[in-house]
Amino acid sequence: MAKTSIVTGASSGIGKAICQVLGDMDYEIYGIGRDFSEAEELASNPSFHKVELDLLNTSELENKIREISKGKNIDLLVNCAGVGYYGLHEEIKAKDISAMVRTNLEVPLVLTNLLLRKLKETHGTILNIASVTATQSNPHGAAYGATKAGLMSFSKSLYDEARKYGVKVTTILPDMTATNLYRNADFEASKEESARLVPEDIAQAVRFILSADPHMTITEFTVRPQLHRIEKKS
């Protein structure tokens, strides 16, 4: 019987690539996003279910998750949706700080809260897509890095809390990846192949983690390009 997954940020970038890999692995996928106009290829998989909603509308999110999970096993939750704003901290708008805290940290906490009982029943897996910024100092990205550090801390504590129930929790820490996360920044991932990641790299990390021997858990998985370079936007 196919396993069932819920993926946020499914309409673009890393989330979309993860959905494609999960489709190859015969998962039934509920992909949550705001706009799937650039993800039409996902619709060709009959096991993919498009869920269009605003993750920051908590009541709508709760209702939809209860609707999806009613009478159904849930085997995998992938918290992938993220937003970033960069610059000197005093120059970041309060509304943008709020958007980062809510999207990058609050939403994964809420979704895990709603689904953890189901995941305990299936000995399921939670994958939290954080960032290498979770483990380092982040000038010009202090608030963003703080949200990812918070997500990593949550993952560590949750694993120790839920491991005895068979639940696996992995934090994936990608370095700069060629996605639209940097649309609000004055820099972007390098165009040089060896100096950037692409969404498919992170999706292959997901494949590796889910294919590992079930007796072990990979609690942290860092993915970096061979070279370390970024580019200023022209």
C-alpha cells in the first residue's frame, strides 16, 4: 500500500522537486502551496493532490489538515515552505520579520502538532528543511538564521520526545540553492555549477534519507556545493 505524505512549499523550488521524488517512490502526495501555475508537471502524477492555501491562515490550515488526514494513515511530513528577507537587521520591516517567524517556524510547529499522533501510529518520518544558517552566524540575515536555528532546535527536541514511538525526525540543512528564496535579497546563488545547489540535490537527499535502513535515523543532513561562492545581483 502506498505511503501518504504531506509537503509544504510544494509549488516551486525544493518542495516541488521533493514532490517529484516522492512520486517516483510511490508516495501519495498532498502538496500544499499558494500558486501551482509553475508546477503543472506535478499534476501528471495521479498520486499528487494539489492543496492551494495560505499557510499563515491557521484556521484554514487546521481544517484542511484534518480533512486530509481523516481516516487516513500519514507516513511523512515535509516542512519545506520558507521565506527570507535579508539586510541589516534595523532595515528589515516588522511585517517581514513576522512572515519569516510564522512561515519558517510557526507553521512547522503547528503542522507537527496536528499530525504527530498520526505519525506515531505509522512510525512515520518528519523532514524539516532548515538551512546551513541554522548552525552559524548570519550577518545581513540574522532573523532568517534565527528562524532556521529554531526549527533545528525543535527537530532535536521532538526526536528525543517521539523516538520511542518509532517517529524519525531529520533536519536537512541545504546551503545556497538556486530557488526564488533570494528574490528579496541583493545576492543570489552562483551560476557556476560547482558553486551552487539546485532543488533536485535536496530532493535526492530526501530519497537517501527515506531509503536508509529503518533501524537508524539520520537526524541531520547537510548538503553543500563543492565551491563556496555567491553572486551580487546586477
